Amino acid sequence: MFLPSAVAVVLDRTDRRSLPIQIADHLRADIRSGQAAVGLRLPSSRKLAAELHVARGVVERAYEQLIAEGWLATAQGSGTFVAEAPSPVVTPIVKAAKTTEPALSRVELRPGVPWTPPRATAAWRRAWRDVGVLPPPFKDPDPAGDFELRSALSQLLARARGMSVEPERIVITSGATHGLGLALSALRSPDAVLALEDPGYRSAASAAVASGWSLFDVPVDAHGLRVDILEQSSQNVRGVYVTPSHQYPTGGLLPVSRRNQLIDFARARDVLLFEDDYDSEFRYDVAPLPALAQLAPDRVVYLGTVAKTLGSGIRLGWLVAPAELVERITAHRKSIGDFPSVPLQRALLSLLRDGEWDRAVRTARRRYRERDRSVENALSRFGELRGLGAGMHTTLMLDASVAEAVASEALRRGVEVPTVGESARTHTQPGGLVIGYGRVDAADLEYALEVIGDCLEDHPR
């Protein structure tokens, strides 16, 4: 006999109480009222979890609490039963839980959202105090950006990416997508086509269309952009957008041989490469591979941003381009009145000068390494994991229909996980789940991975 509907548990995801506590409170009240009589056999934790659309561990923790208090009892091979009511004086004993319930009813596994170390927050405040003592800017700034900041970024690129870049080749932007749009607008020509990864970064596609370019979708594999497919494109392809350090969203790392193949293609076809160096700051197994801009500075527009270190809300980034293109970009920018913010630039300069940027990256790298291993340990048995050892997300490759079903079920259980399909335009197979762990704390990530694991167990792959 199973728990009758008269004592069915109803969860309120807006309630500040955790889900295990809500379940325990409901069952305790039903036992006290007599609705759940002594000796009544309760549903298994798996069955009740399915009915309530929660992870199995949530129900297990509720049962464990009530067993510790004396309201429930277990018998080997016979399940969990309502016990004799405990004595009036009870000292609750909370047994060690397998997973900690997240502080919020929904855990969002969004890729690309960084964690900010507490020290970095304090440094950000100090940087703004430095900005505050300066007089307000009284004229339009340099459309290429503050020269001192460009010099500091030149030094950063040298020590972090091994790139030798003159400050004159750097342009300050509002982020990587903004930089891409500026370069594409300056290079616009009739019938120009931008080749880009598919699945890939949809904002890049939108920026290209807004700049008057057509698109050619290139599939990706475990190593990133399929250059062999790119080589079959039309002669109208004038640019290629690529994320070689940690392909978004599948996580592939473009090997050196394929980087050289891509550069050979660019030279043979007189094409520019737009290198979004997404997640290059975060490598946990080996050092980053050389940037395309390091291998072929005359053929590459390099795009960088603070979004993956300080947060996308700051709206600050940079591009590195051949000198002639920098002139075209700054002229275009001046003509439309698009200038970088002086206070933001000075704040970033303060962080770079004080070494706070480097310290924040090192601290975050240690945290992300732990999250990366947690994802591997929890999900490797379910299929191919791409992107391990780098960045702030790992992708579990699955059939697209399975990925969508698992994501929908996980969402019903309070975990929002993006799918590869959300980033696809033409090439919809294979699919996958994109496990973003940048800003998720350890307890929430453990809970989310348990939910995803439970959902995967229920779907054939």
C-alpha cells in the first residue's frame, strides 16, 4: 500500500524552506493528524521523487530526517513505514546528507557567467576610488581608446598569451561582440559572407547580419571548426569567426595542425580570421595553445573581453587588428559617435597596474578546476564530455532529442541547463547539455548534477 492522495505532499518552490524540509514537514503533520497511520508503507524515494519532480536525494534527506526523529522506520527489503509516534521530547539528529539542497529553488547552469573572488570586488571598489579623483572628461575620447590602457593590455597579452602587440594595434571596445561588429562594419562590402561555427555563438551571427554580412554555417567536431568543410565554401567568404580556445558551446580545443590549416585557408583566399579568445584564461591541464593572432597577426582580428573575468555587465573589451584595419575601424567609430567610456577604461587600467586582474584570474582558475572535475566525476558515465580541462563549462554530447527531454525534466525539478541545440542554426545533430559552472557554488552544482544524473538514468541514450 502506498501513501494515499489524502496525505499527498505539495511543494511550494517560492517557499524559503528547502525542499527536503517541506517534504518532512508535510509528512510529519500527516502522521500527527492520523492521516498517515502507524504501519503505513510510504512510496520509495525514487517513486515519490518522480511524483514531485525533484531529485531522489531530496526525498531521501526528508526520510532520513524523519527516521532520525522517530516518525519513520525502515525494514530491510520492506521499505519505509510510519513508526509509533515518538516521545514528546525529541532531540532531532540530522544525518549526513549526500547532497546539500540549493539555497534557491532554481539552479541556473549558464555558461560564461564568472565567479568574482571577494578580493576582486574590493579591488574594483579601489579602482573606482582612483577614477573618482580625476576630473570629468571634457571632450570626446580617442576612438581607439585610452593609450595607457592599450599599453597595459599590450603587456597583458604578452604575458598571458605570448603575443607581441603594439598599443597602436589595440582598440578598446564594449566587448567581444561589439568589437566584431565594429570590424565587420568597417570591412563591409557587397555580398560579403562570414563563415562561423555551427552550433556557435548566436550573438556573433546577429552582429554579422546587423553589419550587412551574409552567413555560412560550418559544422564543428570534437576539436572545433571543421576546416575541411570551410574549404568547400564559396569565394564570397571574406571572414571566418572562430572560438579556438574553447569552442562555444561544445568546448572543443582547436589543435595546432588545424589552426595552421585555417591560417593557410585565410592566406590562400585573402580572408580575415576573427578570433574570439573565449575562455583562454582558464586552462587546467596544459598551457593554452598559441593564439591565431600570434601565428598570423596580419590575418587575424583578435577579440578579448572582461566578461569572463569581471562580468559581462561591465561592457568592456578590446580587439587587436592589422594597422590598416585599425585606422578604418577608428574612422568608422568616430563617424557614428561610438566612443569608449573614459571612467571604465581608467578603472580597468587601475586593476591591471595593481596586478589585481592577474590575481583574480589565478584564484578563479583554482575554483573552476574543482568544478570541472565535479562535472567529470558525475557525468562521464553518461557519454562524451567535451571541454574538460578548460573554461567555465563542459558539454555532455547527446542525441538532440534526448538532450531536450533531459533539460525539460531537469527544469521541472528546479535546474535550468542549456542545450547545444539553443546555439545551433543549421547543424542540429548531435545535441548535448551545456553545464556552466562559473558562478554556481559547490552545493548547488552537486545538487544540479544529481538531478541531471537522475534525468539521464530515465532516458535511453
